[in-house]
Amino acid sequence: MNAAELHDLIDWLIDGARSASGPTELMAQACERGVKAGLPLWRVAVFVRTLHPDLYGVAFYWKPGADVVVNNADFDPRETQEFRNSPLSLLYQSGREVRYRLDDPDSRRFPFFDDMRAEGVTDYIALPLVFIEGSVHASSWTTREPDGFSDEHLDALRLLVRPLARLVEIINLRRTATTLLDTYVGNRAGERIWGGQIRRGHADTMQAAIWLSDLRGFTALSDRLPPETVVEILNRYFDCQVPAIRTHGGEILKFMGDGLLAVFPIAEDKGNLREVCGRVLDAAREARASVGAMEHSHEAAIERFRFGVALHIGGILFGNIGGSNRLDFTCIGPAVNLAARLEKIAGRLGRTVVASEAFAGICSGAWADLGEFPIAGKAIPQRVYGLADETPAH
């Protein structure tokens, strides 16, 4: 072992691995520095559980001369037979290191080691990464040295994992914070909050296409179905809209019962106005088709669903609104109010997609003139448009 190189590696980790631009680069540089310090590493892995609505955790794998591989687990792997038959299961059960020489007959009880032997691995050690709050994560280290890891190698690895655990915890906390912000307030709002825009009154004006939708007959649906079923239906219903909105560049700001508010940002010079409105219209048509295909069986009856969405463009105020230390990052303004009024008109007319004159004028040819309607708060009636390819439901 090269004591100076090992010391430099530990200092580098303690100092935050500043030369690494992200987790994969951290993994690569740490392992390469370890090899330079005299650690005969072959396959190294780090497994971290994370707080994410769709992912249980993430794993990073390193081998000499290859790119770091990242695998996301969307379920708890501890529930699988494969995990129960792996040496990592022992680490998670005990919170302590697990070591096996691969020529040890006892290692034969783990099918995982069959693959490792095929790669020429001779020794394996799994070391816990214990976070400050006590949660246990894992790292595993292998070598193809004929004599396996020496005591000096093992002592070096045990030294390394202590600063590595702190650094991995910090990275995981930052990732969790970003994920939670994206999940609960949206990517654009999350970026602003993470960037320090957290004081009440912090707000910016922006031009945007506005999407405001709700589910038809939701109150009656809630009265006749169990609450758990209503929640399931709502989640499926929002799944019909959210992917279409996000794929086409929209930002979901708020779920309000069965209502959804989203915005599609427009450039300050409005140079992308036509392109943005085209994407919004594509998203609306995709959501219309998805909701139209949705159904739910209940007591020998099949529930079918309809929704309405109003589209408008205009200036909005986007930022922190609330009371004292309880804030909401949302948008307000006359344009949002008009979109809300238009959505109610869509329901009265039996229409799925309606648009303001401002929006329909950008996507000419797609719309039928539905006439003028009085709007609360507006001195003059507003002209409303519906999709020309749509037959109103009554």
C-alpha cells in the first residue's frame, strides 16, 4: 500500500471530492485513486436507498477501464428471493461487514458468487455505509488477486468507507431535496426554491400558456364510491394528463381536488409562441384520448370518464404566496382567472377542450367559434372556441 496516496484519497473524500462533478464521477475517481494507492480492486458497488415516489434506491457499479453503471430499483429488492440469497442481505440484517473468500466452501451458498468466480474474483467484502440518522446502506469490494485482500487492504477499505459514507449521505440528501421539490412543486418552481427564492413576496412575471382542467361529475363520483376507490381513480385520471403535459414542455403547478393547473412558459420575446401553443394543443388531444379510454368497473357497472380543459395565454405572476412560514409556490393573475372561468364554460357546453380567443388565434384552423360569453370580472363578453374535431356531449 502507498500510505501517502491513501492519505490523499481520504483527504479528498473529507474535502467533498471537489474534482468529481457528480455521483458517477465520484465513484470512478474514488476507485481509481484507491487502485493508485495500492488497493487491488476489481468490482466495486455502492447501494443507497433514497426517498423518491417511484424509486426505492440506486446502485453504482465500477470496474477498471469501464464507465460507471447506474441502476435504479423501483421496488424494494429486499423482498426478492435473489436478495435473500445474497451476501448483502446479511449486511442489512446485522449492520456489520460481511467477508467471504470465494474459495471458502461456505461461499457456495450464495449464487451471486458463482458469477464472481466466473470473472476471476477471489475475495469479497461488503462494508456498511451508516448515515448519521442510523440508516444502513452498503458498499461491496472485490479483488482478483490470487491471495485475496490482505489485512492491510481491508484496514484501508474500512478507513475509506467512513468519509465515503458522509459524502454519499450529503449527495443523497441533496438528491432527496431536489426530488421532493420536483415532486411537490414542480421542476421550475423547485429550481427557484433550491436557488434561494424562498421569501414571501418573491415572484416573477412571465408569459405562459395556461392549462386548467377538472374531472366532470367528480362530486357525484365521490358520493357513490368509497374514498379509497376515488383516490385510485384520481391518480389514474391525473396519469392521463401529467405525462402529456410534461412531455410537451409543461410544468404542473398544482392539483386541486380533481383540478389541475399547469403552465407552458413562453419566451420573453414571444418568439416561440406558436410552437408552445402547438405543443399545448398536442398535449390536450393526447390527454383527451387517454381520459376517453379510461374506465372503472364497480358493482357490475362500468364508469366512464370525461374531463374539461381550458387553454389561454397571458402574463402571470409566478412565485411565493402565503402566510408567515407556510408558503405556496404558484401563479396568479387575470390570465389564470380567465382560464378558470373558461373551464366552467367548457362544462356547460359539454366540451372537452376550449380556448380563449388569444390562444385559438395562434393555432388557427383547429377551432370552432362557440360564441361570446359573459365572464365575471370582465366588462365585455369573451369569445370562446372549441376544437373543431370535437362533438359536444350533452
